Amino acid sequence: MKQVLATVLSNSEVLPDIHLLCSPAPEIASESMPGQFVMVRTSEDHDPLLRRPLAIHRVSPLASPIQLALLFSVVGRGTKWLAQCKEGDEIDLLGPLGHGFRVQSRHLLLVAGGIGIAPLVALAENELARGAHVTLILGAPTQDQLYPAHLLPPGIELLVATEDGSDGQKGMATDLLANFTGKADQVFACGPVAMYEVMSSQTSIKGRSVQVSMEARMGCGFGVCLGCAIETRQGMKLVCQDGPVFELEDIIWRGEKGGD
Amino acid sequence: MNLSVELAPYNKRGLQLKNPVMTASGTAGYGMEYAELVDIERLGAIVSKAITLKPRCGNPQIRLAETASGLLNSIGLQNVGVDTLIKEKAPIWSTWGVPVIVNIAGESIAEYGELAHRLEGVAGVSGIEINVSCPNVAMGGMEFGKSPEIAAAVTEAVKSRTTLPVMVKLTPNVTDITEIARAVVEAGADAISLINTLTGMIIDVSTRKPLLGSVSGGLSGPAIKPIALYMVYQVSQAVDVPIIGCGGIASADDALEFIMAGATAIQMGTATMVNPNAPLEVVEGLERFMDSEGINDIAELVGVARLP
């Protein structure tokens, strides 16, 4: 974990309201693992106050110095500030943070819902480079919001689902899951909580190793404020420090909680 | 140039810090995370996350929300419990060249005394900060700090069970904070830290419900600095023990304002979460200020803003 000031190399809107920002940050990039994240400061003063957690989208080890790419949705004032950063601007990064994906197989199935593609590209790149077989189910509301296929690493097996049927199969990414789980030893997912809840009830993935990347409001990103604690079957866990990647079966969903 | 400060001049053991900059409880965990990022031995002291007799899970999500230049939190004193702290955290602290002050929170007056008793003689613990100001728990916390009688009783219960220097952290959510300050000093407090967070809430207009899982939370960050500063100004003139100022400090200038208002030392919390290096930047900024202003001892600045 390092705090560095990095220069923005490029920052562009690759999809509606989704930006891809590249920056040389060798201190962070060289140590990072797929699934980890960085906390990015999004103001020069105190407003917005808190850093924003952003998944490490891609690491370019062959670039010199090593580059870090962040893919983020513009959802509020902080990410709007970041979206306006231009080439040559400096950004304040803290990372790499958290625990990433734990890969123990050679046949990986990745499931991305919308912006959830962000950490999965780094995972796919790493695993393809090691000779693993990687299948990606990519879901988005419409064709316009699908992560561009030409930015995906070569060699990946791609399946597409759009909610309006404008590309690939009509429906959700999880609708395709049952057909492909048989091919994979491990499933890795990143997307909205609703997607994970659907997955946790799907029989096709029962008993399989499924890792999901969780999101939470974070204060610090490195385990001191305890703002991002969630209830798991292993007790209270911090999304920032114990996660953001968790075993799907360990997460206790809101609907499951008894009592009040 | 002398930046060192004494926080417990009336206590036999004393509590001397190499400089007046401390981390605030609840924003530095048990110090280990910062130790990985910055040279914590350059800090005056570390105040650990509030500890209770039994481990606590804390409050349900959502626990945090950003406000204009502020942070609203309702963590609910999630912690490992005092036994684990003594067994697992204190031995690490005892190897550090920076004092660690343990913030304690009880659910009854007797529990505060028991916590102080358990921490007596534990290597690695240099002082106790009594938390009678957490706004986010149903039992204890701020309720003990709103009444001068109860705050005094808690202070007495702790003082009678420990030889460690004891500071009491006050809540700003009262009509007259000087009244509470006087009561805890009479009860034996060696120092006073203030302020804890201000109670507040946010409503999510899309769900039409309170955003935080526990409805209300405590507001911290630059947004509360003027309030904290004025309370330090008032309390430092009402009592004669050292004051530790806290609330929205993010820069050396902020720290200087608190010192000039009457604080002997300062704590930084929210700013440190955003910029882990902020406390060290403040230490350096204080040195620069003293150097350029020809000040030999930081004590010369304490309370200089008071009007005659």
C-alpha cells in the first residue's frame, strides 16, 4: 500500500458516462493483483471530502513505467471531478488495497454486470497470459453500454447478454450462467448486488467456488474506519481489507436476515 | 526548537509527547494500518479505536455518508474487546517509539472502572481516553457525557482503578460544554479532549428514509472545525488541565488555530483517513511556522488568541 501522486496519461469516455483513465503508477501497479482497488482523491480541497474506491481495471507491465488503468462510472460529484481530469493532471492514489481474486484453476468463468467488467479485465489478462481458458459473460442494459470487445484481451471466449436484446442474448448475464458453469472450475463475478442475489439462488452454481467483488461506502479504504463492514458467515468483515473479493456463499444477503 | 508537550502535568506518571499531533480515536484503528503507510514514530501519540469489555459487531450498513466537507458515521463501536486488545495489540504497541492511548467505552459506570483496571500495568498502554461521547450506541457512550454528574462519576470510577494518565473526550451535543469539563476535572481528569462528533442525519429522497442504518450518525471533518475551535476556546478558559483539540483539523494552520485557542495538543481523524500523511504534514508545518516566527517552544503559542 502506497500513496502516490500520478500523472494522468489519458482519460476518455469509452462508454456513456464511463471513463477509462490511464496513469503511470509503478509503485502501485507493480504490486497489484486482479481484484484489488485504489482509493482516489477527487478534489484539491475538502469537498468532496472522501477518496473514491475504484477497481484496478488493467495493469500494463510492458509499458515503462508500468501503467495503471481505472474504469469508472460517473455517478456523483467525485467521479465527475475525476472524469474532468486531463492529460498531464496529477491524481492522488492510495493502493493497491484489499484482497483480490484467488485463482486455483485453469478454466475460469467470469461474469460481468455493467461496470462490473472493471476488475475482471485485469483478471482475464493475467490468467490468459498464464495459459488458462477464460470465458466471459458480459451483460449490459443495451448494446451501447457494452464494454467494447476490441478492448478485451485476445483469446478470451466472449458471450454477450443485453436486457433489450440489441446484442447477444436478450436478458441478464446470469441467464447465460447455467449453460457455461459446467465448463469452468471457478466462477468470478462483479456486478450489482441484485446479480449476486440471483446467482446465490441458482442451482447450477451450487457447490462451486464462486468469488464476487463487493462494493460498499468506504471512508478510508485500508481498515481503520470500519465503515464498510458487512455481515458474513465468517463474522463481520471489512469490504476494504478482508475483501473486496468474497466467496459468494459467505455473504449474508439482506433478505436472509431474520428478525426485524 | 521544542515541540514536546506534557498532557498530564498533575499525574505522577505524566504523559509527555514529542510533539502535539495525535491520531483521533476511531480513525486510526489500532495503529497498525498507519504503521504500514507512514512513520508513526514521528507522531506525538496514537489513540486507538474505542474498546469495550466484550467484542462488539457495530451497527448495520449503511454506516458512512459524505456531507459537504464532512463525514457522517455510525460505526457503533465495532471492536475486538479489551481481552484481545491486551493479548494481541498491546504487545505490538510496546515495541513502538510512540505512546498509545486507549479509548475506552463502557455500558455502565462500573464497566468503565473495570476497563481501566484491566489496562493497568499493560505494557504498550501509555494512557486512557474516556469515551463519554460516542453518539452511535444505545447504551453508554454519549449519554454518560451529557450530564456533569454522570461524566464525573465515570471519571472517578476510572481514576480510582488506574495510575495511567486519564483524559476525557467530551461530546459537543450539550448546552454548555464547560459545565461538563469542570465536572470531569473536579473528578480527577488529567486532560480533556474535545470534540467528538456532532449528531446529524441524512434522508435518502429516493427511498424517503434515513440513509444511515441507525438513523443518525456523528458528523466530523472540516465542516465542524469552527464549532470545535470555539468549544476549545471556551473550555480551555474554564479548566486548568491540558486541552486536546479535535474536530476538522486537516492542516498545520488548522492545528495552529486550535493551539492558539488554548489546546496543548491536537488530534486528527477524518483528515488522516483521506490523507494518511496529513498528521506528519502538520508536524512539519508546525516546525516551519515556529522557525519562521522565531518561536522556541510550542507552549508559547497555547491560548495566545484569548482576548485580555
